[in-house]
Amino acid sequence: MTAILTLALTLSLAQAPAAHEAPAHETPEVAAPAAEGGHGEAGGHGGGLSESLMHHVTDGHTLEYPGYCEGGFAWNCEVDLDHVFGTHRDHATGKASGPLVFGSLDMTPTKHAVMMWIASLVLIVAFVSAVRRKGLVPRGLYNFLEMLVQFVRNEIARKNIGEHDGDRFVPYLVTAFFFILFVNLFGLLPWSATATGNLSVTVALALFTFVITQYAAIKAMGLGGWLKHLTGGVAPWLWPIMIPVEILGLFTKPFALTVRLFANMVAGHIVIFSLIGLIFALGHWGVAFGSVPMALGIYLLELFVAFVQAYIFTMLSSLFIGQGLAHHGHDEEHGEHGHGEPGMGSVDHGNHASHVAGASPGHG
């Protein structure tokens, strides 16, 4: 499932670079002197601190790494992904051509796509190596991963969806949790990038949850019950007001997932770069005694945020799925007054209502 999720998110980045092309790629006239001088200041990105900051938090077609380039060792060598995959770009018109460009669809891998591939590969290797070392008494990496999987199943899926239906959605929730966690943590490494700081990635993740939520709701209620839910159980003359509100509510949930993850991951990186940038903006080395410790503190906070954001996204996804299975609370409330239909599904509404309300499912 991790491979499928990564492939879908890679496709979501197909059109994303166009919005960030300007800060990530300079025109040939600007980039040429930087290449001749060993990349120059700020890795040869040109401009001031703001341009360098935006280069590191936005997507692009350039990877940076420490190594030998331009005749010697450098900390900011670059790999042009367009050159690697044979894509040619006209910076004047913005048009691209190459083996991975299909009309207006540019499938050339970007920096964030490559980072997702690497994070997904590390995730798969971690689980495969952990499973091979499992024993009667869990220890090491296997024990840590098993603890997180059990946490997602017992404390997130079952408590928000229900013990009866929660296990059906554990594979998706576990995949989303570990994928977001590994991508967040990988983005904190030097010379890497945080793919979850890209709106295209967070939108795609939120759409996964949206589709699964609506599928679960329709399967539980039936299509007729799902459509009836949009009326909110009110009188027909109030439908013109209630139906648009319910439809809007369907899309505010994935919107919240999108913005929450994107904003939190981008904000931390901007703060760290801004604090480090104070040293160069003020032009005095003494500023480092204040800015570096503060940047280090924000960096440690970002480690915590990486786990928190993976948990919040997974928890909210399970909550939305549980609400879909519980008919968003409407059918249970109106069923006592004769609004419920016996043929709308075989879900135990009482149990689901208690789970969505946040009560423990009572595993005893």
C-alpha cells in the first residue's frame, strides 16, 4: 500500500512544479555566473535571503548534495533532474518537452517526488528488516514499529471507527501514519526536502481520506441513505439550506487535513531558515550566539511536530471515517422519531455513535 500511495502522490506532483519554477530555477543569464564561480553564495541560487529561503521550501527540479563538483569538493553540488530525465524547458515560455512530458502533463520527477521515493524506500526497508528479526520477545526496531502499529489500531482506529469496523481501515491508517512520519522526519535531514510541505502532496493525502470516507459511508448506508443524509433529517422546505451546508461540510474536512499538515511543516522550516538568515542579514558573527541556539530549539521542536502531525492526520482521518459509518450522527438521532430506514445498512449504530463521540468502545 505504501508503493501505491507513493505512486499516487508522485502523480499529484506532475503539474505542481509550474507554480514554483521561478524561485527554484534562475534564468540562464543569472545561473551561469554562479556555475562558473562554484555556485556562489547561497548555493548559486541568486538573489537575497528570501530567494534562498523560498528555494529550500518550494519544489523544483534540482537536488543538492555535498560532494565533488566544478573541479573540487563543495557542500552545495547540484543535480539537474531535467537533465537526468531528458526534459528540456523553455524558460521564456515555460513549455517543457521530453520523454516524460505528455502534452501539458509534465511527469518529470521533482525534488519532492524524489524525497518521497527515498522516504518510502527507507520505510519499506525498515519494516522488512524489522519483520525478519522478530522473535518471541519483541525487541529493537521491531518492538518500536509494533508499538506504533498497535497504537494506531487500538487507540486511533478502534476508538474512532469502532472495534467491529476499525480493523478494516487499519491498513490505510497505518500506511498514512508511517508515510507522513517518515517523510516529515526525512525532510529534517540536511540537503533533503519536506514533501509534506507541498500542497499537491497534502491535497492528494486528504483526497485519499475523502474517498475512503465517502466509500465507507455509502457502503454502510446505501446510496439512498447517503443522499438522504444530506438533507440532515429536516423538513423538506429546509432542504435548500441544509443540503448546501452538508455538501460544504463534506469538503471542509479534507481542506482542514490539507492546510493543517502543509502549514505546520512549512512554518517550522521557514522559522529555522529565518533564524539562521539573521546572521547574514545583520552581517555580524555575534548574532550566531542567539540565532543558532534558537534555530536548534525549533529544530528539536520540529522532530516532535513530525510525530504530532502524523498522529493528527491519522486521527482525524479515522474520525471522519467513523462519522461516515455512524451516518454523521444524524440517523441515530432521528431514528427514534421514525426517520431511520431499516434497510440502510447492517451497522451497529449504537456502538458507532459512542465511538464517534469519543467514548471508549469497551473492549472488555
